[in-house]
Amino acid sequence: MMADQWILSGWVALVFWVLGQIWLCQIVIYPLFAKVGEAEYVAYHRFYSRRIPLPVILPGFASFLAPIPLALWGPPVPAWMSAANIAAGAVGLAVTVLLAIPRHNRLERTGCDASVIAELVRFNWPRTLSITAQAGITLGMLSQASG
């Protein structure tokens, strides 16, 4: 297998891992934040935060940034695919840094806050949809690379 195919294979594994993670967060984990009692909330969120770096945070940030080396060293695909993949990664990165992280920090600092949890769920939709777009683009890349 050539290097560009290895790069694409690694991207496929990464983006579909993150796709499963983001939909689980969107429809299960973030809504569950509102079900935790106020007395237990800070401890719960700290527990959550300590356990997500390896399975969620690292792959998530990698999926935001990996489209750049994929565009440079991956298999030849139409330029719009690479541009759309990079743009979707930028959306995910912006939502994470500007919207999600500050709300997680606030929840961990001040405890259960229904309005902050609702914002977290609502503001996560663009990230969920951008990662979903990346996965769709990846299917197109696979088709191009194998055709």
C-alpha cells in the first residue's frame, strides 16, 4: 500500500471514530448532563472530564487538523473535497474552542446549570454536522481513491 493510501486509511479510521463519538455526545451524553443532581454535578463533570482526553479529546482535535496533511499528502482527490474537509474541520475546531470548552469549564466550576447545558447541546450541533460532513466527504474520497 502506498503512503497516500495509508494516510487515507488512517483518516477513515479517525473520522468514523469521531463521528460515532460526536453523535453519542449529541444525543446521549450532553442531554444526560441535565439529569445529574446539583449536589453531585461538579464531581460528575470532573469524573467525565478526567476520562475523555484519550478517547474523545485527542481524536476530536486530530479530526479538526488532519484534513490539512490529508490534502497535502493524501491521495489525489478533487480540490473541493479537500477544501470542504478542511472547512468542516475548522468549524469543529472553532465550536470546540469558542463555545464548548468555555461551557464545560463553567459547568465544572459552578455546577449544574440548565441554561448552560442547553447551550452546550445547541452549540454542539454545528460541530456534529461538520464532523458528519467530514465523514460524507471521506466516503467520496474513498470512491475517488479506489476508482
